[in-house]
Amino acid sequence: MRSSKSIALTALVLAIAAGGWWWKQQQAGGGAKDGTAAPAASAASGAGKGAAPQAVGVVKALRQDVPVTLEASGTVTALSNVDLRAQTTSTVREVLVKDGQTVRKGALLFRFDDRADRANLEKARAQAARSRASMADLERQYQRARELLAQNFVAQNAVDTALANLEGQRAQLQADEAALQSAQVALSYNEVRAPLSGRAGIVSVVAGSLVQASAAAVPLVSIAQINPIGVSFNVPETQLAPLLAATRQGKGETAALEAQVLMPGAARSGAPEAKVLGRVSFVDNLVDASTGTIKVRADFENAGETLWPGQYVRIRMTLRSIKDAVVIPQAAIILRGNERSVYVVDADKTAQLKPVQLRYPFGELAVVEGIDAGATVVLDGKQNLRPGTPVKEQAAAVNPAAPAKKASDAASGAKA
């Protein structure tokens, strides 16, 4: 019995000792936790209030006139292109044109063997002369018959016979004169002249070649009109209304819309992009339903032969101009769903999110509404900002608006 009480007392003492040890451990852990968490929270709070400003690259919103342009890819086409073929069967006697030669309208290019046609012409002339002589004799006979009829020396039928012979000869003379003209035309076919001014292609015959009057025959040479010259291109039907509005700005039927051809290769060579100026001359009367485009052509002076038929070029037209537009880089615009906004630095050097409306993008820039010209817009580092974040301004690493500003200043200086 005494042994059982001793065991129970010993177990109670051990339990009390274990509970005391556990309580001390909890007190020590809680003190350490409280002693570190409070300073950490205090430090975090201090960092939020005194955080260093966020470095951002900024640009100034510019105010300038912005042309609204339409660009398309097109092909240079000759306004006139003709294939010359022989209109008679003969032998080439002379070739007076060379491959690639520039020719003027009316210039003699080929001469064929015309001996047979010249002989036919002389024969036709002789026949016509004979008919004239016969008609003159019959006219005299008719007049004489009329005089004799007046004196009752001949009957009326004699006069009628003389008149019939005269009219028959008059018709024969007309036929002979027509044959003479036909012989002259046949003779003229032995000379091939340029129907227009332009540049000749490859000459397909040489002296001594046999040529035939056939539409299926190989052309002697082709001539393309080089100056003026056209550029054909397609415009989306969505741009048809502003295009037509721009062409109707002038008075009368003349199209007022100017066009520029941007010559290829300038960017690769490092030279300034060459521009050739012209005017829109033709807008087709039908939209192609399969492509949703309409054919347009612009004509250009090409005295220097800058443009060449078949050449691939880009063409630009200025449809209108947006006056006093606010321009910023497109890279500064933040797109969230259908909403667009930019970060603007206020006077207190904090970033504020401003909603904007995109009115017209062009190149790396855009015309926007919602901010004023001269506003400081964040271009670099905007991904690290929140509304109200303090910022440290510095010039953006790349400012797409700078060339536009210089170009605008240069244009203003040129106008002045």
C-alpha cells in the first residue's frame, strides 16, 4: 500500500516538473517572436513611407500638324504600250531602230522592200490618168450632142447615150482613184513608224528577214511610253470614301490628290528615300468583291526615267491633315482591354495614370486625346509604376518623337 502511494507521488512530481519546463519554453519562444516581428513590421512601414523614387524615362507630348496618309504597294505601268507588226508580206530592207532605243512619235523604224507596191502604185496612177482623159473626151461628146439636139440634127436618144457614157466613165474614174489610194496605202505599209514617243524593246528582225501581215506574227518591236508613266495599285474599300473626298478637293474634273512614289533600295543604300511626285488620275468604277479592293492609278512625270514599267514600288497619298494634334510614342500607351492610358508625371513628381483615346497611329507615334501638349509622359519603366508612385525623371533611351519634332521644326523653318 505504501509502495503504491510512493509511485503515485513520484509520477505527480514528474508531471509538475514537465509542465514547468514546457511553460518556460513557450515563454522563451513567444518573447523571441515578439522581439523580431515588431522591428520587422516597423522597418517595412518605414520603407513604404520613405521609398526611393522610381527612375523612369520620359518624353514630352508634342503639338504638331499630322498628315493622314494612305500607303499601298503598286506596279509601274506604261500609259501606252504598242506592239508593232508588219501590215504587208515583204522583206525587211532596213532596220533603223536599236534595242532599247528612245524613239519619238513618227520616227521611221523599219523599211521593207517596196518595189512591187511602187510598181502597182505607178500602174494605178496611169489607169487613173487614162480614166480622166476618157472622161474629158466623153464630156465633150455630151456637150456636142446637146448642141446638135438643139439644132435638130440628132435625136434625143443620142444625147442620152452620150450622158450614159459620161456617167459610166465618171464612175470608172472614181474606182481608179480609189485603186490609186489603195496602192498608196499598200506602199506606205513598207515603212513602219513609231505611233508614239517611248522606249523600244527588243528588235526581233534584221535586214533580209521575211515578214508577214498576221496578228499572230512576232512583233517587230514593242514601244512603251515612259514619260509620263503610271503606277497602278489597289486600295481597300474602307479607304474609298476618304480617297474620293481627297480627289474632289480641287475644282472641276481634275483630281487634286497628290501621290508620292517611294523608291525602293534607299534604305539599304543609306541614301535618303527618293520621292517622285504625281497625281491620282483614275479610280475604277467597281470594287472587286473577291478582294474588297478598288483599282487606282496615279500618273507621274518621268523625264529622268526614274520609274520603269513593271517595277514594284510603294505609293503614299496624303488624304488630309490633323491640325494641332497631340503626339506621343505608341510605346507609351498602356492597353488594358479596350481602354488605353498613359502615365503622366505631375508637378509633385508622382506618376498618374491618365486615360487617352487613340485617334491616329502613324509609324512609332500616335495622335491621342486626353492629355495636353507639353505633358511629361512615361516611356521607359512604366511597368514598375502604380498611380501615385514617386518617380525620378530622365530622358528616355529612345525617343521616337524627336525626329518628328525636328522634321516639324524644319518644315516650319522652310515655310518661314
